[in-house]
Amino acid sequence: MTQRTWPPKSDTPHFTALPFTKKESHQQPKISARPTKNLTRTRFKDPAAETSSSSSSRTHVRNSLKQNQQQHCDYSSLPYELLSRIAASFTLPNLKAASLVCRAWRDALQPLREAILFLRWGKRFKHGRGGVKPNLNKALDSFLKGAARGSTLAMVDAGLLYWEMGKKEKGIALYRKAAELGDPAGQSNLGISYLHDHPPNYKEAVKWLYKASFAGYARAQYQLALCLHQGRGLDQNLQEAANWYQQAAEGGYVRAMYNTSLCYAYGEGLVKSHRLARKWMKRAADRGHSKAQFEYGLGLFSGGDMMKAVVYLELATRGGETAATHVKNVILQQLSTTSRDQAMDLADNWRALPSSR
């Protein structure tokens, strides 16, 4: 599914502490001047009888605690349907850890452990890894087998393949199943699918994007920010949009880094700050965002750093930003042959920093 990047226009909460002091009474208890006639006699207990009674009480308490502990730690009594729903989005390490809890969990989670193996084979066939040639049909078959065993991870990958094959309805059905089981990737993909509907179903899209965003899924946070920024499916809210852009950017989503930079540059939803705008623009540029490379290169050119400017503008040109070519050529004419060669060598050996795209 193609995604667009938003184009530019061409602390501490208040807290009142509660008082900790209490009003104490300084009045002394009244003592009667006259002694009471009928005084209560002190009752002496047999030490042996007291020891026996105390021991009996301790034994009773111990037995009660042991019984309660057994009741609360009886993991095997957890319904299988609930257990499989909880573990549906688990990765293999988490499944292995959960399988060690008790024998009942080990047996109940067996289908999900098998699903992870099918998921791994599906990825091998999809990308041609591990000595396996790419084969989308075998990849889809493996993903579907994993999905049939309850893995939401396999559901999402099978849905993606269906979507890429043009079988969008089948893809959406798998996204929905994964989303309803609480998988953030499934929720995000389902929300984006609704955005691509004809006509778009913004209400459902925003509903699922919110769920995935609150779960910390950066791609959903970025898409939700776009909806809030453009007023799609809900009222336009620049401040909330900027907040979700920044959360997605901090989560490593490169498009959100670029948009966060623009929010700081234009003061849309965030306090205007050229320093922070430059910081996020560089982060996006270093992760391969061609528009960010172009704009960051222009900033370097304006600041007089010709060598670095050429490198970023060359990268932007290679990324399809044709407007960067003219500026780059102007700078190259001002550099010596040695500096030109050095700049081109830096561009040739440049590697993008990792990001979640």
C-alpha cells in the first residue's frame, strides 16, 4: 500500500499535594478520683494450653494460605480459548517461555509453536532466504497454515500477500481477524485498508488506527496523524496530529520524522523551532528520505557547508528529487576536482540508517 508524506505549504502537570498531617487531640483521658468497686479480675492462662491453641491457629492459617495459593496458581484451569487469544500474537521466544509455565499450557500452545515455524518458512519463500528460491505461492501456503493455527503474525503476512496479489477482500478478512485478536499490525493494516476503500470508510479507519496507535505501532501513529492533520474522518487537530507525528518519529518511522521537522519549521501543532526542525530533517535524511535529503542539503548550502551539501543533494538526486540536481551542479562548479571526487565517493559509500519506514 503506497503512503504519502505530508507536503509543506508551497511538563509537568499542575498538582496540589494533600496535607499529610492530621488533627490530633491533646486532651488527656479523665481519671476518676474514686476507685471502681467492681474491678475486673485478671485471668491467667495455662501456658501449655496457650501454646497448643497458638500452634493450631498457625497450622490453620498455613493450610488456608496453601489452599489459596494452589487455587490462584492453577494455570491449567485457564480456558484454552482465552489462552490462545492471549498468545495469538506471541513470537517464538514468548511462546517458549509461556510453554514452560505448566504442562497444560505447553500442550495448549503447541499449535501456535507450529504456526511460528510455518511463518518462518513463509518468510523464506517470500524473500528467498535460507537457501530457498522466492516462491509467493509457497509463501502464501505457509502463512495460511500458520494463520489456521491461530498466529496473528501469520494472518498479517498472508493478508499482505493477498493484498499485493490484488485479492484485497481476502487480505482485509485476515487483517480483521488479526485486529480483533489485538494484533497492532493487523489493526494498522485494517485501518489503512479502510482509507483505501472506494469510497473511504474514515470512521472504521480511525477506529482501528487509534487502537494500534495506543499500542505503540509507529505506522498507525503516522497514518492517524495524517488523518488528524488533513481532517479525514474527524475534525482537524494540528496539535494532536503533531503529537502523533512525533511519537511515530521517535518510534523510528522515517516519514514521521520528516513531517515532525515540518511541524517545527512552520509551527503547526508544535512550538516553532529551527533547531528541532533541522534535527528531525537530518534524522529523516540519514534514513533515506529523499525529500529530507534535498531540504537538508539546501540548509547546508545556505550555511556554507558545501561538501556535505553536495553529498545530501546527490543522494536526493539519486532518490528521484530532480530539483536537487540544479543546486548540486551549481555547488560542484565552486569545488575543486579533489573535493568533487571526495563528495561523490562519500555518496557512493553512503548507507541509510535503519528505520521502520
